[in-house]
Amino acid sequence: VGAVNAELALQDTGDQESCANGQSCWTFFSLVDLRGESFGEFDAKSFTPGQRLKQQMPDAGLHFADGRNDRPLESNRLTFSVLLAHTSSVLILSGPDGFQLKKDCLANATDVVSIAGASLASCEATGPKARLELLAPLQAGVRYAFAVEVEANPTTTPALNSWFLETDSEASLAIASFNVQTFHGMAVTPLTPAAGSVWPDGAPNQVNISFRPQTSQTRGEGWPSLVITAPANFAFYHGNASCPQLYQAGLAQDACSGGACRCSLQEDNMLAVDFTGAGLSSNMTYILRLLTVGQASVPGGSWRLMSFQDRLGQAKLDVGEVEGFQLCSALLDLAVGVQSDKHELELVAPSEEGLALLPELVVTFTLPHPVLGGDLLRLFLPSSHRLDGGEAMCGLQWWQGAWSVLPGLVVPACTPARVQLNFTKSSEAHISAGRQLALRFSTRNPRRSFTDSFWRVEHLRHAELLAGGALQSWKVIPALSQVSVELASFAVGQRTSIIDVSFTAAGDADQLEMRGPVGFDFSNAASDRGEAASISEPRSVRVKIPMKEGEPLKLRLHHVQLPEEGGVCYFDLNALDSDGHIVARALNFTNGVAVPGRILISHIDLQSVYQSRPLQYPLQSQWPAQFSRRIVIQMDARIPSANAGEALQISGKPFQMQQGGFRVLKLGAVVPMSAPSTSGGMLTATIVEGLLPGVHQIFGMALAPAALATSERPIWWNIEVMAASPLPRSMGAAQADILLVPPLQVEVRAERTPPLSLIEVDFLASASSTGPRLLVAPPGFSFTSGCATAFSLGCRATQVEAGLATFKLKVHTPAQTPSQRSWLLASLNSRGEVIAWGEDLFGLEVVQMRSVAVIYPAVPDVSAELVARFFVSDPVLDGGSIQLLKPPELALNCSGVQLLPIQGCTSEQESITVQLSSQLNVGSHALAMGLTMPSGSPKKNSFALMVRSPSGQVQEAAALIPGRQLQKLPLAGRPLRWTAAVPGQGSSVVLGFQIQEKLPRGTLGTVLITLASDFKQTLESASGINILNQALPIARSRPNGWADIRRVSEILIYLDASQQILAGEYDFRFPVTVPEEVPAFNVWMITLCRPSQSDSCSLTEVATELLTFPMAGFGLAANGSDVWSAAWRSAACLLWLAIGGTAT
């Protein structure tokens, strides 16, 4: 009964004669039926006085200190602390049932930190209760510590596990005790309780001990340990060389495998297991499998387990004991097998095949004791085997000079896992001691053996075990499943063929052994999955091929010599481990292998891809094919008839067939085939409409191997026609070869690759010989007559000979990257033959200068300004130059205003060049110059811009810059004018265009004014634009207004395209903000565009842009008042606009 004490002492209400004064009474009585209506008393009431309630003690506790030992039945020292409310000289200690305190339980408490030790005069105990008297009273409000000696801990943790302290006036609350450190759930189960060893080889007996630790072990400075002590009549078969198996419940992994345990025999029956890892975990169930041999002459005893945090340091943890088992006499012999042909009871090993039926399995045994009436004989089958026969499973036979049914005095009782023979009661011995017994019955092997399994026999009398024994069962070898062996070809008179083998592995193995029928010869066999080697006889072969349980595997054996005569073939397959032991097998297997027809291959032609296209690759087609590159195959083969839906397969190991380029022709007509697929180096395609007998041409492609040994030449090429069955309908093979040379790894590098320039190129190639090399550049690139930069080389216009793996050459670049970018490099022998070659397929990309444009108004016979815009990625030093290559019909000149001092200017028919007098920094720049347009379009309407260093070397360039299309319109530009150029201040700008003759309707649609970089227009509305000639027909009725001023860098003005535009000068004035610094691209532009639905206008929109007039900008702090009235300067001018200048 659990109860809670009242807060205050109650007045006694019990029988005054039975209850002492000052105590409450407990009343006990029973009722007739508490759940029913009758509550009458069944028995008379009885009374007993309760304990007198005391004041609650302020505090009391149990501490872990020196001397603690919580193992069962071992001595212990317990340290308590107490805090009293009243001074007292006596303490009463009450403990849980099962504790045995020492009669003189006095001990010193010296190791409890910060607590004063109580001065004990005596400690007298009986069982779990003790009275402690003190030399000096314990003062109220002071915490004291004291210790008591325990004679023996309980065997297990008590159900009510609390301590209590009392004085005359106060008592403590329950003080939680400790759990006794013991193993739980201990059980001992032997394989057999018979003395001695296990049949047939005298192996030790197995004893399983299951247990559950209470305390976890952790790895510290020492090793956690478990010590097992067997009864004195047992000896362990473990030691330094071997450890027992340790399993955690539910897990298949041996916790002692892989060096996780180290074992040592302390005595014959005492074994220490040291854990190199963390050790045992609390509340986890473990099973320890021990190998022992016991002697029946000594009575059985108990098995003891002890765990240590550190065995050598004696850091004790849990302990436990469990009663063992009584050993019985051992059988005189025990055997299991099948009868031999030599003697009736001579047994031979049964079949080891997985799932094999064993219809007449025999068990023989000899008992050391006679069998009397009432005795029982039991035969236990291994867990892997079961009695066969269903309800008739007990229809077994026994041997009485001949096999017969059991006599009437024996009553059998059977389950699938056990046979029990009950001998009817009689005083005479039914079977004398030492007589051999034999039982025969039917069973079946399991699929495979997963663990050790045993047959067991027991002889019982009056439920007492007299004799017994165990026999280790045979290893069952699993059968390979889904086995298939197929001959890929077998044409009469053909020397070699291919065998395909597939199966599902029935265990982890490392190699496959295959044995074929007489006439097979694997001496020259080669496998696509591993190394193949014939063994003791030619018709056997082993292939190294890793296997995993349940993994489907396929392999192909090439160059297998087949028998001269056909027929059904039977094979043996054995999966072996690395030591050659059988893991799984399939014996005498066949799936109806038949002899296929013959395909006669009369011609095979092998070429490189380049050799097959001499017109496209005139040079590479003259060079040999390369390793690791594709080749083109053409075969002429006489193929027997084939049906639609059958498959054509082509292979040529070690070449890998490719899907591209496959087709089949007959008499020049294409034979319908499905899209091919490739697997394992073989090409497969389905025949769509069937094949008639005759010669067929087969085209395909294959990937050459990285290397080819002399022994692999010539190559065997195979053609197969596969029917619906797993065997080929027909097959043929022939040999062919191709000259292969190593591919050179070629890489072409250059620090810079501007167009139309002389550059230095680095060539890196894998060295294959020390002879000369031939280098061929792509179209457009050319070598100079003195192209070598670091040594003397023989150079020609398009090729160069060199003998180094890494070298530099000077090369002229084309105007743009050619369509074929390959650079070719060939190594030559002394006879000039190519012995290795390679190519850099991507070569060099001709890099054009960024953001390059040539802007000018393409109007016949007009004099205007031309602006070249470009971006330099590296600084151009003082003394460098800018060269613009132009159509010769355009006239450019060096005269005019110069905003940036230059060292000089040279104008030629096809170019103009300026020399810089100061450094040009990275960024965008513009070059402006005078232009006179021709009356007609140039023949070659493109430009090129070259940026050269002071030494004349081209740093950057852009070629094939498109020129403007000539527009025969009566238009001309107008000068740029401004009021002021104070940095960060406002200014007014005027610019426009001139119409020399009236323009018809629909000619102009929009006018785009583009400000110089970093200038910003400050218009708040379109009304701020001052159009100086009101005759300009602007689109005033446009819904969104006649001007778009949303972008501060431009103004877009919409015209009324339905009106004519009269001849005249049309200028626009608007306010701007001047930047703090002169912009890099200091060019103003006015662009005139055609009408369009989008009303857009841009310099880059070819469909709408008609003309663009560029105008050089003005410098900062320049006064433009003298320009207001200045006439339009018609003279051409040359302006370097990178930094800016002062307008004059």
C-alpha cells in the first residue's frame, strides 16, 4: 500500500486499547461486495497503531564517495549528509530490504567536500537499520556528513529503494538509494548438454549466454572489459588467438570482429574480453557465443559475468550469475549422410547443392545407455532443414538388418524440425547400450548455409537427460540462378567463336570457373569482363570477375574453339572466392544451345574518318588512323536469310562499335534497319523487313583502342544475326587490321590574337620521337619567312618543320577566325613518314577589339566628320599609334582642329595613322577626322582599326568593321555650338541638320539626339526644346507627345511623316549639365530615321536608321560664345577624343 503522510499529526481515533497514545490507528476490514449494493462487513475489524508523525527534516541525502561498491552481495560504504532543525545526539537510519549493514557499522566520512564530518561515537545495526550515537550533538542548521559500512548489498535492486533518517523529533523524506549493478536477463543455452565435443571433427561445444548490462562502459585510459567464469568442469577454447562471438540483439554483425576485442585466458574456465572500442551499452541485450568443452563427472555450477570500466585498474561495474546446466553422457558416435553402395550403414556425404532433395537421408547414432520402456529419443534437425512429406512426414524407417517401418513398441511424434520416438513402458531393455541405431527419412537442403547448423540427438528417461550429442551439418552451396550460356556463333568449319554467359550471383565471389563439353577449347579465350586463363584441361576456363550477392552478371568469352560437331551443350559453372573455394555453382546446365548458320565475311575495309573524306580533308586523309579515334568500317558479308524483327550485331574487340554511320546495302539499295544501339563495344540493330540470302555491304564506325598489342593483331570482326531465341541464328568472323599511330596532344597558345597582326604563338605537343615535325596552320594564318623566335627553324608560307615538343613561332593572323580552326602537327621518321600526329581542333580565336564602330554620314560627295569608337584593354604608351584601314574610295585627311596634341599624322590611300604624344589609358575612346564621301559605294565597304605599341607591335585590333550604306539624300550636318563648359554647371547646346532639297512625305520619321557621354539633358518637358526652324513638321498630335525626354542621355523627336520637309537648316537648342570631367567618348550625334510602327530610332537599327552625323564634343571651361556665330567649318578635322580639349 502506498500512502502519503499527513501534514500534521492527527488525533488518535482508533481503539484506545490497541493504539498507544499520540499515535494514529490503521483499521483493516473486508466488505462483502464493494461494487454491489451490499457493503456489509465480511470479517471483523482489526486495529493497529501507526507511526507517530514527526517534523520534516530540512534535508538529507546519499552521496557518491570513496568506498562505494554497488555490485550485488558485495560490501559497500555509504556516505550520507543531514541538516537538522533541532539539535540531536542520536540518528536512526533505515534502509531498503535486502541491505545487510555491518553490526558495527561505524565509518569515517572524510571525502565529502564542504560538509563537516559528524563525530560518531558508535553505530550499531541490525539488517538494514542502524542507530548512530554522536560524541557531540549535531547542531541545528549545520550540514553534517557521516558514513556507514554495508556488509552486503542486495542481490537485486529492491522494489522500495529508499533510505530514511530520523531523530526523536524529526524525520527525513525518502532518500533515493542506488541501483544494484547487476546484469539482467541472464540465461545460458548450450548447443548440446552432452559432455565432450561436437561430431564429426571433435569441435568444441557452443554455449550461448544472453545478458543485459545495467551500466554502460566507455573508453578511457584503460580498456573496458568483460570477464566470464564458467563452472569448474568447463574449459574455454578461446585465448589470445580467438575471441568468442558477441552479438547485440537484432544485429548480425559480430561486435568482436575486426580486432574490436582482445581475449586472454585467466584460467581454464575464466576468460577476459577487453574491448578496444566503447564496450557494452546499458539496457541492450547481448548474446555471447562461447566455445567450451565440459566434463560430466563434475556437477554443474553457475556461470558468472563481471564487467569493468578498466579491468587492470579494478574499476568494477556490473556482476551477475546464472545457474548452469547439468552435463549428460556423450553419444558414442553420430553421423548423417546417404548410404554408400559398399555397405548398408556406411554413409557418404549428401548433396551440397542448394535446394537439393534428399529423399533417403540417414542418421546413425550409438547410445551409451540402454533404452528402456518409457524412454524418449529425440532427433532435432538444423534450423535450415525440415522433414519432407507433409502429413506423412513421420513415415520414417529404421534399420533392423534391413530398412523397415518402426515397430509397434515405438510411437513416433514429428514436427517439421523434430523427430521424437516414444518407447512403450516395459521392464526389459528395448535397445541395449552400445547398439547403433539408424533412421531414414526425406528432407531438402536450404538454398544456402548462412550460419553454422547442427543435428542433435537426445536420450531422456523420466524427463532427465541421459545422453546427447551434436553434429555440425554440411555446408550447402547455393545454386547460381537465372543461368544462361549461349554460343554467339558456331558455323561449321569455323575455328573460333564467342560464348555469352549470364547469371545472378548467389554470394560474394571473385572468379568464375566454366567447364564445357568435350571438344571445347578455352586455351586462347579472352573475356570482356576480366582476365581469362584456361586451367587443368582445355575445356575449362577461369575468369576474374567480382560478384556480389544478387547481382546479375554478364560476360562474353572470345576466341573459344568449338567442337567440330554440334548438338546440345552442357556446362558446369562454379563461382569461386579468392582462395578457389566454391561459393555457388550450377552443374550440368543447358538451355538448348544449338549450332547456328554461317556468315561468310569476304572483305573488310578499315579507314580513318579523314581517309574516308579525302576531298574535305586533303592532308589528314593522307596520314594514318589514330589510336583512341573513330574509324570507318565497310564489310562485305554473305548472310543467310533473316526474318524481320531479328537483330544484326557487329563487334570487333578491342574496338568499340559506335552508332554513327551505320547502314546496310544490298546491290546498292538500302536495307531497312532500326536505329542502332551499342553496349559492351557491340552494335545492335533490328532488321525491319527481313534479309534475303546474298552478299550485303555493311557500313559502320568504331572507336579504336588506346593501344594495341602485337598479339591482338589482326582484329577479329564478328557479325551475328540474333533470332527470338537466346542463340544466334547465324554468325561469322574474319580478321582485318588498320595502321594506327599515337595521337599527339597538341595545344596552341598566344597571349594576344588581334586580327591582321604578326603574333608570337606557343606550341605545346606530347613528344613521341626526336625526329622532325610538320606543323600546318588553319586557312588565313601564315608563317613568316623568319618565323622562329628562339631558334633556327625551316619555315614555309603555311607550314613549318620543327623537332621540339614546345616551341614558339611568329604567325600572321587573318581578319577573322576561320571556319576550320584546327592546327595540325605530325611527327615524321627518317623516311618522312608520319608516325604520330595530332590537332588542336579549337586553335586560336582571332579576338576583335571591343566596342568598335565607325560612324559617319554616308551621303554621296559630302564633306563631314568620321568618328571611330573603340575600347582599349591595355594602356597604350607614349609613342604608340592608331591606324584606321579604310576603303580607298573614302578620303580621310590629317588637317583640322586638334583637341589632343599628337606627334604626327600620316594619311595614305587605304589608311590613316596618328602617333600619340601621351599615354592612352584603358577604356573607351574615339578618333575623329575629316571625311569626303565618294559619289558611289566602295567596292570593299569595311574598315579595320589597329592599336600599336611604340615598337609598332599590334596590341589590339578590329577588322571587317562594316561601313555605312550609301544614302542618296540631300542631307548635311550642322555645327555643334554651346554657351559654356564649366564643370558641373549648366549650359545650352545647339545642333541639327540641313536639308538641301525638299524631302518627300514618308522620308523621315524620327530624329534622335545622342549626348556625349556623362552629359545630361535637363529638360522638364518637351516645351523646353527650342526648334530654331518652325518649318520642321513635328508630330504634335501624337498621344504621348512629340518628344521623348525620359533618358537623360538622349532626346527623341517624332516627326509628322505625312508632311513634306522643306529645304533649310534645322537646329535644336536644349539645356544640359556639364560633367565634372571630360568624358572618354566625347562625341555628339544626331541620327535621322525612317518612319516605323515602333517609332524607334537607333544607330544600331539597320532597318530604320538612315544617317548619323557625329560631332566632336567640347572641352571643359571652354567659352563657346565665339562659336555661336561661327560659320560651319567645312574643312575636315582630325580629333583625338580620349581626354578632351579646348574648342577654338
